[in-house]
Amino acid sequence: MSKKKMLAVAAASAAFMLAASGCAAGTGNNAGAEGEKKLSFQLTEPKSLVPHEDPGSQVAMATCANLMEVNTETQKLEPLAAKSVTSKDAKTWKIQLQDGWTFQDGAPVTANSFADAWSKTATGSNAWQGNGYFATFVGYKDLNPTDGSKPKTDKLSGVKVIDENNLEVTLTAANADFPKLLSTSALCPLPEQAFSDPKGYEANPISNGPYKFASWNHNVEVVLEKWDGFKGAAGFSGGADKLVGQIYTAVDAAYTDMTAGNLDMIRNVPATMVSKAKSQLGEESLYEVKTGSKQYTLQIPGYVKGLESPDLRKAISMSIDRESIAKSLLQGYATSSDSLVPPSLDSYKAGSCESCTFDAAGAKALLAKAGGFDGTLIIEHNSTADQQLVQAISKQIQDNLGIKVQLKPMMGTELEARRNGKKLEGAVFGLWGWSYKSSDQYLSQYETGGDGNVTTGYSNPAVDKLMVAARGEQDEAKSAGLYADAEALIMKDMPSIPLFIPTDFGLRSKCAAMNDSQGDLQFYRAGYGC
């Protein structure tokens, strides 16, 4: 799923889980026999430990050092593995690497380490989740032929290795966000072993980040150890000697482990759990991410028959009483959405979604205008998270519009496969977030062939033109205006229904000093507080 991919998306909404084994390293067991500083965190069973295959993975973030990254001490985007990233036109970018950086096995990190990794990730036949991050690189289309033929090359022609420490990247169009893109895990380097022995590398990956892979007991835990050779500053790492990702399939089991002192960190805490945590674990156990970077939506695939009418989609939106759900079920730990982007982004305009205001009578009138709806509205969603929320939404649609609604829960992996294979039968409920702070991270999913576009398949040439202009505009205020114009056009067709901006909480033990970066909790950034 692309950047965030988030779908990274519905998948992001999911990250929660059921203890597959009893033994855990939490608040009651943080120091090892030799005083080792150990922190445990909630994890789902990884699809892969290689960042390019699963860019949203917390394990990937811990083991890879990006070219650029947000420093948690300054909260600014800064060079990390890069010494500098520069451009005169935002289309051709020069990247100079830091001197003397190595992988965790001592092999040097060179320009080829990045160029070769990018080409492999951008090759569509490899089916790596990070593929979409390279869609704006010159040469991407050659590695992703639309006719199903075999690519005639295995290299991104837009990536040129100048020497061991210098790269040049040419994009198909100007993109002022390119340095932010370099902070994502899909653009990590790969050592030679990843190419010479890919199966061996998958089982025992080596990277250049602050933590190194130690072991993976499938469906039980992933263990990471601090790497002393990491050359980044303190703001790019955490304070634990060892990180243990304990694997769950439901957040309730993770919460039970935390109350028993067997888990240190949980992210994406459901609003329905917050009050209970305050009472049982104390106010100090809650960590609130200040930057609202996530949004719940109902996305409408354009190929699903019966859901094509913008008026029908708007009627569905108007039938949902967001304020009521936010105050009652979500206990005030969410606000209703009125835009396709969260208020934390510069392009946000209050009320850009006029049909996001609850109006049961108006919804029925609009439904009639659309010609009614005789079928069953299917809502597909990840079965491991937000069950009560999606049930409340479906009940309001059914009660206020008088149409049949059927929920179709499934595991995140199945939902992603259905999405990628264009096998969806109805709307998709999920949580969307960014990999880096930019309106492009939300609106590109409504651009023809854009990042995340596979869900809705939405296409509008006028929107595409505005998106290209906004992405290339280096004046931030002008760029925000262009993104807002694009959103206004998208809202007329309503390929996605904005729902809620959740208050984003994490839970922590007394030993875990949590940090957030890019609007999200990153477990490997946590300080050790005991």
C-alpha cells in the first residue's frame, strides 16, 4: 500500500493484537541479568522484515536509517544518512551521502546501496509494497509495463550514481516534497547480500539503522538489539539496549499484558480503551500525539456497480451523525471530519465537505434524487480493529437512509489483497495517515494512478493537473492553495467519505519514555526511563 500505506491504511488502522505466547518483557522485567535496558512493544506478525517490502513496519523503522529523517529533539526534517539533498528546480536532485557509514556487518553504505535498492523496489514484478513510492521517478514506467510484459531493464533510469558518495535523481515532474520522501523506509539502502542471497537476507536482514535484527519467533516476537555502530545523533534513536516486539492479533490482549506488567508500549489505542486505561494504569500511562495525522474514511471503489452516483455517496455521508458518535462511543477522543485532509495540514479548509454535516431528511432527499438504492451497501473492514465504530456507522446509515447495510470483516492481509486485486464489493472503512507531513500524502490517492489510488480508482484530469502543480510549487502557501483547489474538485464526486480525526494515544509503562515523529508513535525512538 503505498506510502502510508498506508493502505498502510486500513492496515494502519489495525496494528493491534493477541498474545501468541505468555512470556513477555515488560514493566516487571525490564532489566536483564546484566542490567540490560529492555523495552517491549505491541506488534502484528510482520509480512517481511525488509523495509521495502513493508514500509510501514515498526521493525523496518528501527533497523533502517533513511537519507532524511525527523529529529525528535528538534522535530525538524534533517539529513541523516545523507550529508545534503539539493535541487534548483525540484525536479533534478543531488544527494551526497555521509562519509564512513556502514551496514551492521561492516560493509560500506554507498550510492549503489541506495540506487540498487530503489530499482529493485520499483520493479513491479517483485510486488514489494514500497513500489508506489517511486512512481514519480523517471524510468518507473519501464519497470512497471501496463501490458504485463517483462521489463526490458532492471534499473531506474532516473537514478544516476555519480560516485560512491553521490547520487542524482531525476523526477518526471517537480516535487518540492522529495526530501520528505527520502525519510520513508521504502527508500532505505540494501547491502549486497540482499541481491546475492535474497532468501537468506529475508531471514536475517542487515541494515544501517540504530537497531539490528536479532531473532524472529513467528507469531510470538521479534527481537532487536541496539547497534553501537550507528552514526546518527540521539534524536534519531532511543534509549533501550533491546527492543522486543510482542506479536498480537487484538489490542485487548496487548492491553491485558500491559496491565499485568508484561508490555511497555501500545500505539493506536482505541478511544473506547482510553478511559479504562486512565482508571487502571493512571493518567501518566497515556501519551498523546499532538499532530493529528490520521483520519477515518469510507472509500468508494469506482468499479462497484450501484455506488457510482456522487449524490448517493453524499447521501450516505449526510446520514452519519459524526458528532454523536464522537461524543458517545468515542468518548470525546475524536472530532468529526469535514475535509479530505486533517486540520493539521496547511491546505485544510473548514467545511470543504458540505455533505459531512448530519442531515437525515436531506440525506433521504438526496438519495431520492440519485434514483434510490435497492441493493445492499457492503462495508469491508479490518476485523481486528474498530469493530464498534464501524458497527455504529453502518447502523446510522441503515436507520437514517432506510437501506440495507452489510458488514464484511476480514483480516488486514485479505482486505489488502482484495483492494490490490480490485475485488472489493463495497465501501472500505479504514484509517489513513501520512508517511510525512504533506497534503500530497492524502490527496494523491485521488490522482490518476497516484499513491493509494487502487482503492477508489478515482480519475479526473483537472484534479491531476492541480496535483502536479501543487507538488512542484516550492512556495508552501501557494502549494497549499493548489491542493485545496484539487480537494474542492474531488469533493464534487465524493470518492471518499471523511469520518473522524481520532485523538491519537499511545500507552506506556513507567520505563518507556515515548516519542513521536512525523505525527506517529515510533517505538524505537522511546527513551528508557527506569
